[in-house]
Amino acid sequence: MDLFDRVIERRNTDCEKWDGLEQLFGAPDALPMWVADMDFAAPEPVLEALRAKIDHGVLGYTRRTDAYLEAVAGWMAERHGWPVEKEWIVFCPGVVPALNLIVQAFTEPGDKVVIQTPVYPPFYNVVKNHGRELVLNPLRKNGDRYEMDLDDLESKLDDKVKLLILCSPHNPVGRVWTREELERLAELSEKHGFLVASDEIHADLVYAPHTHTPFANISEWSKRRTIVCTAPSKTFNIAGLNTANMIIPDKELRDRFAREVAKYSLGSITPTGHAATIAAYREGGPWLDALLAYLQQNIDYALEVVAKELPELRAVKPEATYLLWLDCRGLGMSVKELNAFLLKEAKLALNNGAMFGTDGEGYVRMNLACSRATVKEGMNRLTAAVRALRQRREDSRS
Ligand SMILES: Cc1ncc(COP(=O)(O)O)c(C=O)c1O
């Protein structure tokens, strides 16, 4: 049996995904395939490091050690071919908190910030929360694959655009941006002088033959004008430990960002987050390789079911992330109807695509980071509900 086949009961552990079902969806019997965490245990070396901390018993204030910085930098060099210097790393308790601070530190009220939609919902909030103006640069669909529309972007750039928040790899459309795409984006950043906050939280969850390129490693310009947001949280399923690292090669940008972190007293790491990050980045590589092989099979399985059984739906094949972006527009339902259908008839708790922007309407995001048995159960529920709907529609026509 594969390590990841083991089903771990998560109900009654206070986790959002399972225990939040009743409150958030009003459907305690739905199968939760929504929020982006995994139903798997963290890697054994991470758990051992946490046990050692707990067994020691004293959980006081913790400093970031050289071992921590070396583990982060070592991972970036080894997994992403990116030579990171230890002093470039600035801690923040999460990537979303960091994006809020970036918007505050590097833009003024009334400035414009670009996001590429449909996209992870907090990207909208981190701009709007601070009175900055959102500029939407919708991704373009080429068949079932999304691409950046850089001509549209260029047409929207003016001297009020100060920042672009890049999602790389992209949640929810699963793209791993190619070096060429990123180079073109970096050229626009140089020509028009905007900063890039590159959210690379999904960078480790990339499937061959795709490879992730850190945006700060694209050009001399991008190295000076990029804040790369990273975290071990998605990769090793330790999001609850609130540990993230912003990698900022340029000293001026870095100092400005660090001042913003200090202003809100957000620079303190937990002893568990510190220990887990060191263990994960030092020893988690083999576990991650096994995870990626398992997730790829989950994805292949779901794609096959959609292709064979669900002609009304179209799946966007993820090049990264464990999230499947499903085009359900063929069902001919409004956002509200689709929500109700999935929840009440398929008994599935998914993220409705409309959360990711108006260009996500008619889509859903399905989290496949669970045991194969759960993926099968989810796809069976979906297939049975769509079949019953098809039948009802046929019956009403005859
Ligand atoms: C693109 C992206 N950024 C950030 C986050 C969350 O980051 P954090 O929990 O570190 O704030 C997620 C979680 O799903 C995500 O998908």
C-alpha cells in the first residue's frame, strides 16, 4: 500500500476542511475537496522534529538560526537552481500577510496593482483592503490551457501601476509559467517600472516535464525588482504552522519590507514552525518526490473520468498544484444553481470558481490531495449526479 493511500480521519480535529463543513457549506455530509491543504500526514522527519520540540516541553520565543536560513537557501538552490543568499530571506507568518505588507510598503492609496485572473481570492482583497486600485489582466484560454495576455497587460499599464502580484505556479489554473513567458513579463516590468510580488507558494508541486523558474532568477532587472514569496506550507502540508519566507535579493526592497514586518510586530517565528521548516527542507525531498508521483496519479485518474464519463465538463490539466480546475459551463447552470447542484446532489464541497473572479464563473476547483479512495469517491459522486441530471433532462424532453 502506498504511504498516501492511508486514510487519516480528520473529523473532530478542528481542521477547517472537514470540521468547517457544517458552518461554511451547511452540509456536514458533503465530501470536502475544497481548501488547499492535504489529507496526508507531514513527512516523518518533520513530525520527528516536532515531537522533539514537544518532548523538550519549553515552547518559548524562538530566533531564526543559521541552520534555518541555510535550509531555506539550500532548498532553493537544490530544487530550483536558484542561488539564494541567507541575508535575502525575511520571515513572515504567511504569504497572504506578506502580500498585504507588500501592498502597503510599496504602493500608495490610489496606486494601481495588477492581478491575473481568475486567481486566488485573497489577491483581490490585499489590494482592495488598502484602498489601492485593482487592474485585472485576465488570462487567455487557448483550448483548455491558460496563457498570460501580455498585450492586454501592456495596454493597461500607466504610471499609476506600481505592482503586479504574480501567481507562479498559478492557482487555480495550474499553469507553470515558462521561462519565455516570465522573460516577457520581466521585460514589461523593466520597461514600465513596476515591482513584481511573485507568490511561489506552489513552486514545489510541479509535475515533469514542467519546471518552475523563480521570477527573481529571470534577469538582472527582475532580481532587483522582485519579492519572491515562498513557504514550506503547501509542499509539506504544514500550513497551520504559519511559516513563510520572503526572498528579496535587493537590499533596499528588503529593508523596506522588513521595516513593514517590524511595524506590525510580525517577525516572530514559532518554535514548531522553525523546527519543521529545517527538517522539511533538509530531509523532505524524497517524501516530496513520492507525493508528486501519487498526486500525478490522482490527477490522471480524475482527468480520465472527466474525459470518459462527463462530456458536459472540461478539465484543465494541472502542470502544478493538486487543484483541478473544472469547466462546468456545459451543464448550463448559473453560479447559484451549480453551487446547489454540487452540494446537494453530488454531495461535494468544492470551491466555486466565481470566488476566483467573474472569469471563474461556471468553473469549480477540486482539491485532489487526498487518498485515491477519496478521489474515487469524489469522482463517483460527481459522475452519478451528472448522470442523474442528464436523465432528468432527457425525461423532461420526451
Ligand atoms: C497562491 C497562494 N498564495 C498563498 C496561499 C496561502 O498562504 P499563507 O497561508 O502562507 O498565507 C495560498 C493557499 O492556498 C495560495 O494558493
